[in-house]
Amino acid sequence: MTRANLVFAALLAVLVPLSLLAGRVWIAPGDFGPGNTWLILAELRAPRAVLAVTIGAGLGAAGAAMQGYLRNPLADPGLFGIAPMAALGAVASFWLGSAIPPAWAAWSLPLMALIGAGLGMAALALIAGRTTSDATGGAGGGIALFTLAGLMLASLAGALTALAITLAPNPFALSEIVMWLNGALTDRSWREVAIAAPLTLAGIGVLALAARSLDALTLGEEAARSLGVEPGRLLALLVVGIGLTVGAGVAVAGIIGFVGLIVPHLVRPLTDRLPSSLIVPSALAGACLVLFADSVVRVLPLVTELRLGIALSLIGAPFFGWLLLRMRRGRL
Amino acid sequence: MTADAGLVAENLTLTRGGREVVRAVSAELVPGQITAITGPNGAGKSSLLLGLAGLLSPADGQVTLEGRALAALAPADRARALGYLPQSPDIAWDVAVENLVALGRLPWRDRGTAEVAAALAALDLEALRKRPVSRLSGGERARVLLARVLAGTPHWILADEPLAAIDLAHQFRLIAHLKACAAAGQGVVIVLHDLALAMNHADRVLVLKDGALLADGPPEIALAPAVIAQGWDTDVTWIGEPGAQALTFPAGGH
């Protein structure tokens, strides 16, 4: 086990029990008797903690892979346009609302979000997929075009989401959409864990398959191809891996930004800095970050709970600014 | 030497961005030699090297390696046989020298500890093995990047301007290493802008102009003043002893 894995696994082992105890109702260690305490733990805190770990791990791994692929420490999986597409799918489910049969109602949101993520993945693969082969003459279209395709997709999904909000069928739907877009883990259950955990785990597995190819990209696209990297295969692994991790996260928790951007920076100094060394520790560190942030928003003495997505953006945006300053000084 | 032993361009035509950059080039390159590709700016030197490395698919013709079409080789097999060194790539992450050199082992899917150590030793980089690449000088960096290629123990080394932007002493050290590789039986193909370096150190020179092969042969012939006049539109003469020649421009000439 590498040093980075060890550090963040140990941190996670400390944070998980702490997060189970923390909340509006504090639970004393050892006070696990029957009754409300057990109910709070088993039905509220435990699924919430597992979900935080799952989503954080997915976003952390996706961020590490994304930064490796774009060869840029300021990249975020949100750039791929998959998160906004998943959010659009979720918003569509609010919009359809009453049209969905009651038996399906509980599943419609995550399902629609996953469909949105899937459509985003397909669109990216269609736009950027063919140009990454050398047949076009290797004029450098590959990764740059991919980024632009992701940005285009994100803008389009954002615009359609805004449209859906302005055309919301009623004020309740409107408020629900807006609240949901600022991701949170409030009132989540084992059902959400059952949706997100297998997809996220599969996604991290797919990203791990891309790890060595991402290492080769350290030397640039042409050198990577000369080392046997197949751009089409790498693109497919990235799109599927990020689609699964980010899509699953948005499906159960809404948009949670900045985790994928921040986490690889926390991990990088503990590794040899190659992308392959970052993916697993970034998953662990992402789990720590989201679990920690979610525990903090739970105990903050506010009238209503601070949304996790907002909290992480409040941390993430200044962090991004700090990264930019470091980059300006040539320390990144 | 038969064609089966070499890296052969057969009537190779390459396009980039819809434009023909290499036109119908045929050349049979043999291992154990330093082959220099030269020509004026925009002549298609780097494109030809990419084509020979199998990184640019032919629009027409083909490249074969030991009798097999490059396009038919699995990417990993091609990568083990052909080591490609791009022109001064920017290195995305500030990794340590030994980790960068070890990237050369990717096609082999092993750690290649012995090969990495040998490559570091060959280029005199042992003292720098733990140093982050951001703290290397230009010459050190060029050596590290070449060591990365050597660590893959390819049959062929295809390098794009490996001597550009490094000082004289480091140029000669790198040339000495490339000569040692050729002497050990590897094929060495380098794109060179500096005609004197090509004249003095290459065994064979390919001169390109507008994507077509203008001359191909030993440097005395392929870089004869008449060829240079045709390729570069410049009148020059060679002075000095064989192996240490320099170009001079006539006074008042363009």
C-alpha cells in the first residue's frame, strides 16, 4: 500500500465513526442501544455516510483521471458536461412529475439523471470519438476538441436546465428543482446507496484501467501514442468511467462541485505525481472530503441545513483561486 | 541487407489537415546507421518521421518494418519496436527523472528496473535520478527524454530535432550516444535542421523539399552544394576536413 493510500485510508477510518456520531442529535460513543439511537444510526446516518464516501470516492477518482487526461491540474470532471447532463435529466423528472406512474416515482429522478449522463457520454463519444484517431492527420484535435465538446455540452445542458426552471409547472416544482440542483445528502436512504455504490465502484474500476495510458500522456499525445496508447480506447474508458462515477453521484445527490478539482491536489504531494498513482488515493481522499463536509453541514447551527453542494463550492472556489495564484507563480 | 530487415517507406504519401505534407517518398532505412532527415522549413521532415513511427496513417503507400506493414502491427508491438522522441515535449507533471524514464517501459507492461538503470547510466543521469524534471537544465532534460526512449529498448530510435535548443557540449554527448546505439545495431533516424551536424555525423541523409525526396545518400552526396542550392535556394560551400566540416556563405550572397 502506498503512502497516499495509507494516509487517506487511515483518515477515512477515523472520519466514518465520527460522522456517525455527529448531527443534530449527538450520539455518545457506546450508546448504541435499541430505540431511536439505533434507528438514527442504521436508517439515517449510516446510509448517509456510505453515500458520502461513495460519491466522494467517485468524484475524487474522476478528478484525478480528468486532470491526467487533460494534462492540466485545473481540470474538473464537471468540464466533461456529464454532470450538467445528469442534472438536466433529473430536472426533467421533476418536470414530468405527475406523468410518472406512482410505482416509479421514487426511481424516476435517479433513473432520469442516469439517462441524462448516458446521453452526455454518447454525445461526447460521437463528437470527439472519431477525431482522436490519427487518421485525421493528428493535427492535435483530440483532447482539445474533447474539452470543447464537453464545454458545449455543459452550456447546452445548463441552458436547458434554466429553461426547465423558468417553465416550471408550479412553484413547488420550481423550489424543489432549485434545492435539488444544490446537491445534498439530506434524508438519503439505503435505496440511493444501492443505486450509486455499484455504479461508482464500476466507474472507478474503469478509470483504473486507463491509469497507465494516462501516465503516458505525461509526455504529450504523440509520445503517448508512440508508447502504444490507443486514443480511442482511452477516450472510451474515460467517458464510461467518468460517466458512471459522476452520473451516479448526481443521480442520488445533485450537483456537488469542486471535489474532483481539489482532491488530486491534496494527494499529489504524497505520490510520484503520475496520474496512475493518484486515482485510488484520490478516491479515498474524495471520500474523506465529502464525508467531512457533510458532517460539518449537519452540525452547523443554522435554521435549515446548509446544502452540501453550496458548502463545497464555498470551500472550492477560494481553493481554485489559490491554485490560480500558485500557477501564476509557477508552482503548479 | 535485405528490405526485410529495415524500416521501409514505400511510395509514402501523408496528409495533415487535408494537405499533402509528404509526397510519394520511398526509402529503405537500415539499422546500424544514423539516418538524418533534413530539408527547409515546412518540407515535411517531422511528418515523415511520424509516418515512419506509425503515428500518421498513410494517405497512400505504406511503411513496413521487417517486411510487415506498420498499420497491421498491434500498437504495443509497434511501440516496442519503434521508440519515438517528439521535439521538446512539454512534460505535464513534475515527476522525478527515474519515473519519467520508466515511462519508456509502458509498452512492455513491466517495471524494467534493469533497462531503466541502463538507460540512466548510458546518458549519465544516475546522479539526477531523484530530481524533479522542473529542476533540470535544457541539456539534462534532452538527455532524460532520450533515456526514456532508450529504456524501451526499441530496435529503432526515431527522434525529432533531439539536438535543437541544447548547447554544443551536450549536442556532442547526445550524438555520441546515438552513434553508440547505431553501433550496437539499433536503427537511428533523426530530423536535423543543422546541415553541418548531418554532414559530419550521419551515415545517410534524406533531403526533403515540399514533401518530396530531393536527395538520398551518404552526406557528401545528399548534401552537396548543388543539392543545397536546389533545396534551400542558397549558394554555399563546405569547408574543413571530412567529419569536421562547416558551411560558408559566399560574401554578398543571399
